[in-house]
Amino acid sequence: MRLYLSGLALAVIASFVLSFIVVSALVPDRPRAGVEISQTDYGERWPFKMRHGWLRCEGAGAVILNVRGKDYAVNGLASVRYAPIQASWTNENKTDIDVGPIISRGLTLCHW
């Protein structure tokens, strides 16, 4: 009987922990403060068609660029939730595009 109760108690504790983990994963982190970035900031290295956007970080390192109210995934972590940024690249062939500086800037907002 004693073994049964401790097993039951362990099961109840495990279910609470699992519930907390699931709820934590479903509720997104509050977005961190972002910064406006523009073609002026990056000069010839600016990879996008638009002239400026709002760069921010969410969660553990998802870098997002907001342009005219629409969010785009800049890196792989953000691609699960947001549209890909490739549609806004300047080069039609999608070759020689370097979004590394944009990702690096976004990750600094994540405190990486």
C-alpha cells in the first residue's frame, strides 16, 4: 500500500510538471524590444527590396523583421512561425544574398 501511494504521488507531481512545460511552450515569450534597421545602415550589403523594417527577437533566438505590419522570419528559429524573408530579397536569383549581418544584429537583441 505504501509503495502504491508513493507511485501515485510521483505520478501526480510528474503530471503537474508536464502540464507546466506544455503550457510554457504554448504561451510565447513577450517580444523583446526591437530596433529599426534600414538600407542606410547597411549600404550595399542591404539584402532586401524594402528600404527599412523593424528587427526584433523572440524566444530563444528567433529573429523577425517586420515590414509594413507583416512579420518575416530572418533565421531558422523564426521560420516555424513566420513567413520566409526570401520573398523580399533584392536579388531575383537568390544568390549571393548575405543576411548574416541582419541575423547577427537580431541575435544581439536576444542578448546572445
